[in-house]
Amino acid sequence: MTVPVFGQSYTRPETEITPVLGDDFSQALLIETSADASNTEIPVDTAVRASTSDKDFMAALGTGLLKDQAQGIHDQLSGLNAGADVTVFRVTEGADTAATAAAIASVVNSITDIPSAVNKTPRIVLAGRTAWRPDMDTVNPVIAALEANLGKILAVAPVDVDDTSAANAIDARETMTSERVMPIGVAARIWDGASVVVRPMAPRIAGLMARIDNQVGGGKPFHPFANRPIYGLAGLSRKIPFSTLDGSTEGQQLLAANVSIVIEGETGVDGAIADGGYRFIGTDNAQTGELWEQIHQVRGTDYIITEFIQITNQFLGRKITKSSVENWINSIAFALRDHKAAEDILGYTPKDQMFTRDSNSPEQIRLGSLHLDIGIEPAPVFKLAKHEIRRYRPAVEGLVNDIIERLSAAA
């Protein structure tokens, strides 16, 4: 642009701190079969994005397991936000479960194609047939695909494992090692017309995650979702013995193995998690080690990473100067400050410690490379209350003093 000789010109400096909006981490991807779904509205091998509050969309899903996934999510959204933004990917039912699982795994292996197809990155993935294994020594192919690909889109996946016994559920969990996979060891019994049928529990947990993100977290995924009610159930595939007071129960054994459960409430029973209804109990993923074991911490950190991506994208391509680098660091620090103020995280590295001399040599800066060292401490979930109860002698001393004072007053 040529500056006028006589007139006016306007410019916009690029030395400002950049604000950022977080992503929607309740967006879910559903991968399953539905033989009677509408071929027009829900074509095979095509990503379709819609809302579970859209009755026409839900009807078009037919009656297969893909519909159950969408309905399972929708049933958990009991507040004013009564619809979930989902992307469905319908696959063809194979000759047997192995063939169907292979087809679902193939979609998961191409999961990075989904965001561009629907203009939204899914952060919760529901992939069907995860409870099936050809034998007790083999990893489920869908689980293997999820472990390899979820990190590419910063997503997590609640997955069903063998619900027939605690031993089988734990054995299935032992085949996994991923901070992005959350095993669930019990299935749902739901009403299908006048009949009760058994369906996967994972869609209900995905819906619970979306509900807590929006009702408690203000749309952000920093909150745990344990000890919350699950809606729309007729019962459980089996009743799992559980007590908050007895660590030897089957439910506690499953939790110790990082297998989440759903528990039926009991009225008037010490150690029951609730008086009635069905409660989800689960905090952990299938990670080996405890540093990133709590899945809400993984999701919260993913959310912050997406903010860093948006911030940094606006600085890439600019000159490296003291002002531009300072504004880049300030933008990141201000985002973390807001998260700490909202109690999303406990704390973070101060901004004056993010950029260090040791990590930013002149040679690297000459090449256009900058390095920040950013520590973030997510808030942990309250999992165990320890009470130490002893006698309190000062209370007796107070009683003695009270008696003496009353006798003195009477005299």
C-alpha cells in the first residue's frame, strides 16, 4: 500500500497480547454399525455431524448399535443443554465380530481425516466392539487402534471390556497401556420397546463426560466425573459388590486395576455409594504409572495444549524480537492465569521462568527456534478420605471447669 503524500494512513501493530478461546471437548465421534439406518442421511463409510436433539437425525440412525451410542449419550444430558454435538461414522456389519472390529479399527486408524470432513475435532471417541477378544492372550484390534491414534487428535475413549467377571475385565485391562483409554467393566441393561436388552456402557459414560463438562466445568474438561448418576438404565449386566469402607470387595479390586464400574445404590447400607439409582465410579485410565493416571487431568491438559496451539499460530511467521517473544509468553501466561483463577489447575510455571538461557542458544534462535519450559499442575480428584479419630481430653477438662464455675456462681 502506498502512503499518501497528503492524507491519512492506518496500521495495526502486531505487538499485542493474544487472547484465545478454548475448544469444545465434548464433541464425540461414534463408530459402529446400523443395518437399518437411512442410506441417504447416514451413508456407510461417511462422517456425518449432527445433534442428538435432532429427532430426524436420531430416527435416521435406525435401531442398531450406532443408534444406541447416540441415545446413550443423549440420555445423560438431563439439563437445559439437552443435545450433544456428535459425528457418526457408520460401518458395515461384517461376517463375524472379528470382521466388524477390523472395519471399526480401520476407521480409527484414519481418525485424523475426521476433523477436516466435519470441521470439528472430536475429543471423545466411541468405537464399538471393544469388549470382544478372539482369545485371552490377544489385544482387541479396536483398542490397539485407539491407543495408536487417539493422541493424534488429543482425544480420549471410554471403552467396554469383558463384563462377565472381574477376572476377565482385569485381564482385558492388562492388555492396555494408554492414558487415553478408560476401561469399563460392566454393561448396561436398557429398555428396547417392551424388552430389556444388554448394551455397552461406554456411550453412557461419554454422555456423562459431556454433561459434567457443560454443567460443572463451564464447557471445559477439567472436572472429574466420578460418583455421578447414570440415567436411562433398566439395570446392570451384573451387580458388582462394592463398599466405600471395604477395600476387598470386587468393585474395589476392579478400581485398583484401573477398571471403572457402575454401582447400584442401596438404601440404609453403610458403605453404599448412594441411596438409589446408578452411579459411575471411575477416575483412571489404562496408563502404566500414576503421573497421568487420572483421565480428567489428561483431558484438561489437552484443552490447555489446544489453547497454546491457537496462541502460537498467531505468532508464527513474525520476526523474533524481544517484544514479539514477550507477548507470546505473556499470552500463554495469561491463559494459564485464568485457568488457575478458575481452579482448573493448581498452578503453573511463572512466566519469567518459562524462557531460559540454557534452552535458547543463539544458534537455535538464529534458526528461528524458541523453546519454552511450561509446568502445569492439574487438580487431582478426591479419591480417598482418611479419618483419624481419637479421644479429646480438653473436652473433659472443659467439663470440669464448667462444673466449678457453676458451683462458684451458686455459692
